[in-house]
Amino acid sequence: MIEYWPYFAAFFGMFFTDIFYTYYLGAVQDRNALASANWAVVVYVIASMLVIGYTSDHWLLLPAIIGAWLGTYIGIKLKK
């Protein structure tokens, strides 16, 4: 039986990573050191867990790619 939760986790993990990354870049652009550092930690932790997943199942890259695209798109829309 196929377990689908890793695919959902890869999608939503990358989705939120990219949304949070847009906030990180905004904080860097505003030269806000504390906010930049906090967003960097959030992005790093989520992305690190995703990389661990990729190494065991390369098919997780597909939902992660879709999540990355949507996360960046929505993150930029939210910042406008």
C-alpha cells in the first residue's frame, strides 16, 4: 500500500518554505537583522527536513517542485 503522507509533506513543506523565503527576502531587503535571522531559521529547518526525505525517495521531488512554484507565486502575491 502506498503511503501518501510523505508526498503531501513534501508539497506543503516546500510550499511553506517558499512563502517564508519571500518573507525572509523582504526582511533582508528592509535590513531587518532580527526578522531576517528568524525567517532564515524557519526556512532552513523546513528545507533540511525536505532534503532528508528526497534522499530516501526521489519521487518526492515532484510534489516539492509543484509546492515550490505555488509557494513562491502565492508568497509574492501576499507581499504585494
